[in-house]
Amino acid sequence: MITRAALLSTGDELTTGRIADTNAQWLADKLFECGVEVVCTLVVGDFPERLAWAWRQALAQADLVISTGGIGPTADDLTTETVAGVLGVGLVMHEPSADRMRRFFASRGVDPMPENNLKQAMIPAGAVVVDNALGTAPGYRAATPDGRHLVVLPGVPREMKPMVEEQVLPWIRAQRGGEVYLARTFQTFGISESGLDQLVAGVVADDEGRVSFRASFPEVSLRVVVHGAPDVAAARLAAVGDRLRERLGEYCYGEDALTMEQAVGDALTARAWSVAVAESCTGGLVGHRLTNVPGSSAYFVGGVQAYADATKERLLGVPSDVLARHGAVSEETARAMAEGARRALGADVAVSITGIAGPDGGTPEKPVGLVCFGLASSAGTVSATHRLWGTRDWVKLLASQIALDLLRRHALGLPAHDATLFRRR
Amino acid sequence: MITRAALLSTGDELTTGRIADTNAQWLADKLFECGVEVVCTLVVGDFPERLAWAWRQALAQADLVISTGGIGPTADDLTTETVAGVLGVGLVMHEPSADRMRRFFASRGVDPMPENNLKQAMIPAGAVVVDNALGTAPGYRAATPDGRHLVVLPGVPREMKPMVEEQVLPWIRAQRGGEVYLARTFQTFGISESGLDQLVAGVVADDEGRVSFRASFPEVSLRVVVHGAPDVAAARLAAVGDRLRERLGEYCYGEDALTMEQAVGDALTARAWSVAVAESCTGGLVGHRLTNVPGSSAYFVGGVQAYADATKERLLGVPSDVLARHGAVSEETARAMAEGARRALGADVAVSITGIAGPDGGTPEKPVGLVCFGLASSAGTVSATHRLWGTRDWVKLLASQIALDLLRRHALGLPAHDATLFRRR
């Protein structure tokens, strides 16, 4: 049974710092959900002796090695030769892959195919091909004489990921016998990681599943992994999922890969509401995020990036005496901005943001990080002030998140955020 | 002399896929610029035997090991014990760090300090502290009996990076003797990586410096690294920098860490122009990017996120017959949007974007990826159409980049982009 994996990432682009090793992170995450522990990751450039060293070390540490990169057509792609050496076997041509490559190049008008591509169809004798639907280099898996397993994959993420999801993970699960691992992620906002930890304490028993947290600013997600025979695991996940969902309540805006902007879109769609934005310090980030969702034109009518005071007056009708008396960063201005956007754009609901993103522009009364929010709807106008912290980009991102969650909460009939929530601790 | 480094990244958050190892990328990039080759990166979780294995392997591969993570206050932070074991020395209290910690906690009203923090002030006997200005855990460096070097740093990027820039890199340069490595990066847009490769071919001789490219969508940067005695290297970098700058011409918008939005801000500031935006398919991304620059309120007056046709009419005054005759995605509409934004917001120059970001909404005449741009100024109005490719987020990002570069080019008196440039190849 496979319990311990080592990851091996190959390429000069990694060792010279051109790219980060996101493949290893993605694989570690997937393996974690399968119950396979990653004992180490090794990263080396395209040098024969370093690759050979890395393969020996990786195989000594784990019962499964997953390698990404180094199987392209060029002379510096050395993984397959290295693996054949480690396995003590020769290379054989995988004819179906060679045919597939010839057809691929012919379909693009490149005929005959450059001969160096055929190198990618050579695999160690006895290996099983892992098909690559999106590229020319197939992957493969093989077993060592002492019963360890290795999987060799291309380094291009968009080719590698579907190969893992569709072919490698099912094979790993099968190797693990009857047990399956199932995972669910709950996305939360408006509660700290430690607060979340306390909130769900005791909800999942130690022998039922494993709960972990991931803070990815400005959100915190909670993941639960259960295992057991397929029907047992499915029942367990359903049961702990229900209990967690109930306990998380208003803080959970979505499950698995759902984003905050999708959650807002779903909540608005359920109400058949259109939305407009009025953004000062976020400069357009809320509208950008809302329009990252395909089909958002069904509810997003647009907004005003009311950065200068004159823009707040001219396009949103914020009264000049409100600006003069309370200042641009005030709940009064935020309310007038939201009401103005709702009126000017003819939307059912409008949200506004005005604040001091920094690093300059703060005063003792209105420090950097002070952000006011407004929300106008047929039910009237509400407003809030939060004292945010962090750099300019963090203040903008957190402010956009608060504005989106205000929309979600309003559409779902939930209360607004605790005013002390986002303060520096 | 230090020529080969190994990186060691520690933490369960890495081996369970919670975060990517961006520290290793950042360090590899900095070491590359110093002329130090990274032979491998090792990533392990917080287990004593795995850490000891990783340290032995790393020290066997390189004359410098840089470790990040594993020096916090909790029981699973094991790096310092492991290093002391590898060095064969005991731990000693670094009193200045202990004092600093006590003052840090007292200043936050935590007095007495939780005792487990003192663990962070324990360092291997004989090690030299690397000060941590932004956190409680100091780093340190030490030499092994056989003359290899090791540097131990915290894993938090915002603490680790300044420690490296201000203390570790100067020390490495000093270890390398009289030779220095100097680097300059040129940020480009509007030319492909292969086009850039051809453009600068032969500009830098092999014995003068090393040129490399990095495509980071939607930009391509070119880096040149030179080395030699300090005055020789400085003269070389100045000479090749001048030649590259001249050859790159209009495609280079900035050097080193300058972003496109900063370049636009600089160009607008030089002209004393104010700017407004009118964004349809980008939803606010251009304004968001412009306002990522501190002090952008000096030139950015705001904009309109004119997503719905009604918003284009109501806030920007786009004539309904222009929309009816030419459609929302047309140069005619783009021109009216830019002119409307310039008028409504009272800006010197305004840029507009209207397009089909996908994945739905395309037609045979107006396919997904078709984006029209307008730019209005006192010199009149210009427009352009580009057929972009990629997913929704790529189309939005590339469209925002084209709009920003249009502003930059207009402010600098440069021609607009080649219309065929951004097509799928």
C-alpha cells in the first residue's frame, strides 16, 4: 500500500528562480486528500548527475515518487534516461504515442514531424503510459524491483493536472485497497483562523476525520478529510459536512472551489437583483472581481470609480456639503455614494467603499486603513466603518472582500459584520 | 569562494500543499543574480529525522545551504536543534535577541513574555546572528568544520526577504572575493518572447554578460547579468544597459521592479495630465491597477464601469443609435465611451475598453476575445481593435495591459500597437 510519497521537480527554470514550484504544491495537496504523506520534495536542474542523485534519494525516502518535468523533446530533457538507469532497463518506443505525435504535427501542417519529438515516445521497458491529452509528451508509471512505484509526468501544469486527476489519483486509490479518502472544503470570511478553530472544536471526532485550516488572505478555509470503505467514507463526509455547515453558519460563503464573487452572484441571482458599485479607494477592484464570474452581466450593471471628490459629486451626486462637513472618508459620504450609484445606474442594490489605502494620506483622526462602506437598497441605506491593516494592496483587497460579503449577507438576510472584526490584533 | 548553494525549505504547510515554496524561488532568483548556482532545493516537514536527512544531503551538495522556516517558538520548530547537531555544537542564548523579544512583547502589553519565545533566541554556539527587524526570531549563519557555510532564516517572507537583501547577500558577495555580479531587468510589453530574442540578438557578447527572458503573462522581461571586479562590472552593466535600452526602444516600459501601472503614472505625471477610464469587459481592472500605485490620486480622477449598455448611455452619453448600429463591442462605441468619460470626469485623457471576455457571448462576427479600445484627449480620439486569446481572466488582464500601454504610449508620443500583435499564433 502506498502511504509515503516523494516529489521530484526538474528544470533549470526552478533552480534559477524563474518560476515557483507550484506543481509540487498542487500535487502535495492532492496527495494529502488521498491520505498519502509527502515526506520530501526535491528540486534539481537539468544535469544528469543531479537528476540521478535526486531519483536515488527520492526512492530511498518513499514508496511512491512523482516526478514533473524533464520529458520534453530537447537534449536537456534527461528524466527518462535517468529513470531507465534507476530501473536497470532499456528504452522502448511506445508506438501509439509516436503515431499520436505524428498526427498532432500533421494536423498543424508540420509534416514530417521534427525527429527529436520521437524521443518523447521512448519510455522505460515495462512502464505503463499515462496519456497526455493536451500535449505531445506522454507520462508513464513503473515499479522498481523492490516494489516501489514511480510516476513520470510533464512539467506543464495544464497537461500534468488532468493526467493526475484522471489517471494517477484513481490508480493511487486502487493501490490503497478498498479505503478511499474524501475531502470537502468550506470557504469562510469574517472570522479569524483561531476563531474558526474554536467555533468548530469538537464537531468532528478524531476517528471521524481530520480538520485543517488554511488562511489565504483575506479568507480562511476549513478542510475536512475522511476515509474508510467507499460507502462508509461517503456517509461520514455527508454527516460531518452537515454538522460543520450548521456550525459555520453565516461565516461560510461557499464550499470547495466556490469564490466569494461567485457566492455573491448566486445570492443576487436568487433574489433577481441587479447590482452597482461605487468605489473610491478600491479603484475598481470590486467590479473587477464581480466580472470575473462568467455570466455576471445578468446582474452587474456597472459602477463608478469615484476616486476624486469631484467624481463623487459629478457622477454620484454626493452633496458637496457632505464632503465638506464629514470628509470623503466617512459613513455619510459612503451612504451618499451607494445611494447615488443605485440611482444613477438604476440598480436594485449598490455597495460603496471609501477609505485611506495608504501608505500616505492618513491623519490621527482618520488613519491609514480606515474604510467606510455603504449599501443602498429598497430597504434603505446601511453603512459601516472598519479599521483595516496591512499594506496598500491588502487594504484594497480586504475592503473589496468586505464589500462583497456585505452584498452576500444583505441578499441572504444575514447581519452585517462585527465592527471590531478586522482590527489589527 | 561560494559557487554552489542548496536551499532547504521546512514546514508541514509545504508538504501538505497548503502553500507553494515561493521562498525558494525568490532566493534562487537572488542567488542567480549573485552568480551562485542553486544545485537543489529540499523541502521537508517538521520531523527531526527528515530535517537531519535534508541537512546532511544539502551540505553534501553545496558550499552554502540557506534554510527557511522551522525557527519559531513552538515544539515543532526543530531547525536550530538539527543544525547544532550537524555542527556538533551546543546551543547558547543570544542575549541581545532575548532582550529585544522581551521589549517587543512588553510594547504590546504582553508582560511577562510567554517563556517558549525564548527558544527563538537560542542559537548554535559560534553562529553569527542575522538580525530580524520585523519579527521575533533572529536568523544566523555559521560555518561547518569542513568550511561549508549555512544560513538559517525565518520562513515568513516579509521577515526573510529584507534579512537576505540587507545582510545575507552582502555577506555572500564579500565571500566571493573581488568579483561582483550585477543585474538589470527590462520590462517589456507588445512584443513576443521570440520577437524579443531576435530583437536583442548580438547586442550583448557572450563574454560581456548573460541575457535571459522570463514570460510572465502578459509581459516579457529581459534580464542581463554581468560580472567582474566592481568597477569593471559597473561599467559593463552601464554599457550593455545603454545598448539594450536603445534596442528595446518603445517596447521597454520600465526597468527592474517598475510595473506598467507605475510607468503610466510616471508618464502622466511628466505631462501633468489627469486620467479617467471607461471599462466594460474589464469591469474595473484598469482603475484597480492604476490605484495600486501610491499617490495615484494625483492623476487618477476615476472612471465608469460601463458594463450594461444602459450604463454606457446614462453615465457616458454613448448615443443609443451608436450602440444599435455598431453594437457595444465596436470601435465606434469605444470612442464614444472614451470621449464620454473624458467629458463626464473632466480628465485630460481617457481610455476605454469594450469587448467579449467569454467564455460565452461570442458570435461568428464578434468572437470571444474581440476587444475594442478608445483613447480621447485634446488631440482627438483614436481607437483600435484587438483579437485576444485565452480564458476570461487572461482576456481581461491582457485588455487592461493594452489599455495601460496605450496611455503610456500616448503620453510619450509613441505609436499605437501593431494590430496583429496579440492574435493567437
